[in-house]
Amino acid sequence: MIGYETPPVIGMIMFVVLLLTAAFQAVIALEAGELIREKRALGFIRLLYSLLAMISAVLLIETLLAIASVEGGIFFDIPVLPRYVSVLPAVLFLSKAKSPVELPSQLRPVSASFFVPLLRLPLADLLPMPLPVIFAVFASVWFVMDTVWMLLSFRAYARTEITRSVMPDIIRRINHGICIASRKGWILECNPAFYSLCERIGIHKTDQIDAFEAALKELQEAGRLDISYLENGMSLRVENGVYFLQRSSFKSGGRTFVQIAFSDVTKMTRTAAQLEQENEKLAQENRELERIISDIALEEIVCQRERLCRAAHDLWAQRLAVAGLLADMILGKKETEIQDGSLEEIISALEVPAIAGLAENFGDLTDVLRILADMYDKLGVELEVSGQAEFSRRQQEVLCAVFREALTNAVRHAYARNVCIMFMEDREKVGVTIQNVCLDDSTDIAEGRGMHDMKTRVREAGGAVQYEKSNLFELQITFPKNLMTEREVCL
């Protein structure tokens, strides 16, 4: 009779708490069917929270009688026999231990919830005060916390699970055909998409899986259907589309069912074929690109070899020209004038072109002209430079090689002892003219390796080469002004 020994405020609070708890526990027992599909698990949850709601109702009635007695001044004898219902949750827990019930992890009750009601057995009232009051308050608070926790778990679980009322509607609306049959092959349920896809390939509604498969074989034998067996199903090809059929089995409630999945994969097949064609086209373009790159690499090798040949020709042609001039000088001297150092002088002079050979890539046009003038002056050849023009860095590199080759040709082939170099510039072009006297006035010109290399270099730099021969040999190199960059003055 602890209701008579607690302050009225505590009694009112416990009354409200127990009223809400009993209501929420009843809600849990009713809503469990929306989330739990397995019958034993559903029955277990409903029985547990029905018992807890009953216990809360018993405590609620006791509190209500105590409050009414205190407020009305009339003592009511509160029966304790209904309170023995608190033993039933513990009995339910023990039965569950012998025969386990599979529950979703989010919806498993706390084990203490089965034994906390034992604190409200009638024997608890015989304990010295204030223990019975403490037990009653603790049990009420525990019921509230457990009920709130389970309600929140139900809401969270409902957000992640599709309930049984929603699943059939989803299956009926999807475009993917689904057919469920018993273990013996009798069709139990099919969605509309399955029957629609069957009509497309020419199969009418059947009641057995065996009849469905027999219809597929008849269509194949009649040539109206092409079946390809894949690792995880079958590919069905008809005149107007491609379909995929997959058969599997599953267990539910201890029974085995057969499931047939039927899909229209026409768009996917066409897309895959298109992607395959595009991939083949890309592969062909890649092979063509590799061939072009290979040709470019081969061309670069040939160009590099050509540059090496030009450099070798320029070097040895100039060495021969210098050697010829030195030989002329030695032959022109008297025997008494030849000294012991003549051989060393010849070797030293022959090494000069090797230094000048670097001018093509690293020299300045003005410096190259000065080096060539000094070298040929020592050999009895006079260079006359006149005029002024501005050339780009690339054009200067080309002209360095041109001057070296032109002077070599003049000395070797025309035996020239005087060479004129005249720079010119106007609004449209810049250039240079090289003149030397010839041994005869014939107009025939034999174009050799040196002249060919010279023309190639000039054309690669965007210029043009013109030459003519009479009693004078005249070589003219011009460049358009719009191709000039990094202009530098050369006298």
C-alpha cells in the first residue's frame, strides 16, 4: 500500500507517467506488424509489450485508487493479486532462451526489461521504507525509458525498411518482370511487366514454369527466337528486341520458391554495340596515330642524319679549300723561302675551320664574318663586305653556313682571290649577295652537294636562293621581312 505513504505530488506524477507509458507500450504492440515480417518474432514483440502495458495499467490503477482515497478521505483496499502479472515477462524471456527468436538488431529489447517488473511484486511492499517507494519509482522510470527507446527504434527502422504494404505496389509498377513459383513449378504471383514481356516474345499466360520453358523451346525451334545461354541466365533475341531471363530460388518461412526475372535489354544491347563500334574506331585511329608518330620519328632520324652530313661536308670542304690555298702559297714560294715551320703552319691553318664550324649554332654573324675574313686573308683571299641589313637569329645561323660554303666554293672551284659580300634591305625583304670572279664566262653551273645543302637550309628558314654565272658568279639569298624575329644589326 505504498500509494498511501508517498506525497500526493509524487503520486500524481507517477499516475501521468504510467498512463503515457501504458499507452505507448500498447502502440508498440500494435505497430510491430508494420515492420516485423516473421510471425514468431512479431508474436514475441507483441506479447512482451502487451504484458508490459498490462503491468503499467495495474500500477496505474493502484496509483489512481490511492490518489482517490487520499483526496476523498475514504480508504480503499487495493488488491495485490493482479500485480503477479509482473512475473510473466521473465517467463517469456526464459522461453525465448530455449527457443530463440530472430529479431532485427535495431528492435531487440533490452534484457533488463524482462526482469525490472519483478520489483513490483507484492513482497516488495513488505520491505522497510523507503525501499518499496524507490522500487516503484525506478520501475516507472525504466518503463518510460524502454518505451521511448523502442518507439525511436521503430521510427528509425521504418525509414530504412520497405514495409509489406509498400513492396507489392513497387513490384507491380516496375518495368522489370518478376514471377514467383512454388518448388513444384506452379506460378503463384507475377507482376504486370512479366506478362507484358512474355506477350512481346509470343508467349501467352501460363500457370507453370515448365509450360513457360516449353513455350520458349517451341519458339526457338520455329526460328522465331534465338536463345543464348550465359553464365547467369539466358539471352533471348527476337526480331524487335533483346531480352534477358534469369532463374533462381530462395527460401522464406521454411519453404522454397522459384523466381524468374525477365528484363528488356534492347537499349542496353544497342548502346553496347555502339560503344564497341566507337571503341574499334578509336583503336583504329590510335593505330593510325602510332603509324604517324613512327613516321615522324623516322623523318626526324633522317633529318638528323642529313644535318650531320651537311656539317661533315661543310667541314671537310672548307679544310680542302684551305689546304688548296696553302698548297698554292707553298708552291709559289721559292725553295729557299720554305722554312722548317711550314708544315706546322699548314696543320695550324687546317684546324681553323674546325673552330669556325661552331659558328652555325653558337656564333654571331658579325663574328663569323670577321673570323672568315681573318682566316682567308692569311691565305691570300680578300673579303669585301658592304651594305647593312637586319636578320633574325635563325636567319643569321643559316647565313653563317651559307658564307662558309659560298667562300669554300669560290676558292675551290673558281680559284677566287677576291669575294664581295653585299648586304641589302628594303621594305619587303632583306638579303645578301655574294660575288666572285670566275675562270671563264660559261653559264653552265654544276650543282653539287654544297649548293644543295645551302638551298635546303635557306628554304627551311623561309628564304629563297638565286644564282647565275658568267664571268662573275653571283649568289643571292633573300628573306621576307614578315618572318623576321629577334632582329640584330649586321654590317
